[in-house]
Amino acid sequence: MRMESSIDITRHINAPVERVWRIITDIDNAADVLDGIVRIERLGGDGYEVGTRWRETRRMMGREASEEMWVTEVEPPRRTVIGAEHGTVRYETEFELADSDGGTAVTMRFSATMPERRGLRKLADKAMVRLGTSITRKAMEKDLDSIARAAERAT
């Protein structure tokens, strides 16, 4: 049995799909665009393709945390999925882009899957999921704000 948690956020960006796609998939410049990222270290792959790997360091709750991430799916310029793992927890972040009112509707989905435990550990995990969901939602909103700002000012 596994425990799952997910968050979906959709944001309209006043820029064409192709421009938003370039910003989302520009791993090497992500730290310059996304306010929440401190640094990126490319670990493998060229450009942006399935298997491209990097270490992403973010500042969250006043501390730096790094995760190794990789591209698991790419359907340019409409959809991509990024994976990560931390211990027994598997994370996925999906971006879907669609034409919308002269711009782009970006849907960002984040999901976490972990083994379900019993007893007190199960209660502790549920509490951590609630806290993590709140923190993650704020980080996602901040990322989408950063992406919108970059796409709307680019020419």
C-alpha cells in the first residue's frame, strides 16, 4: 500500500506557448529565472531530453536543500515530467502548456508517493504530508510567478 499526495495549479501567462516552454526547459538558467532556486548543477544530458539530470538547490524555510532531478517525459512544447526521489519518497512534477486567450495556460502538477506505514509512523507521515503540501504549494506558486515574469518580459 502506498500513500499519495498531489497538488495542481493552473496559471495564465501572457506569452506564447513556445516562449513559456523555452523558459521551463532551460535547466542551465533556471537559477536566474526561478526565485526559489539557489543553484543548478547539470549532472548529465545535453539540452532538455529524457534522461537529462541535474542537482537543484532551493532555499526553503530558511535552509538550503538539494535534490537530484531528471526528465522522465518530454512532448515539446506541450508537456514534460520531471522525477526525483528522496529516500523512499518518489516525486513527480508535470508541466502542461495549452494555448489560452492569446497566451498560455500552464498547469503544474506535483505528486509525492511513499510507502504507507502503520501506527504512530502513519500518523506522523500524515502530519508531515499536510505541512509539506502547504510549503510545496507556495513554492509552486512562486515558480509559476517567476516563469510568468520571465515569459512576459521576453521578446
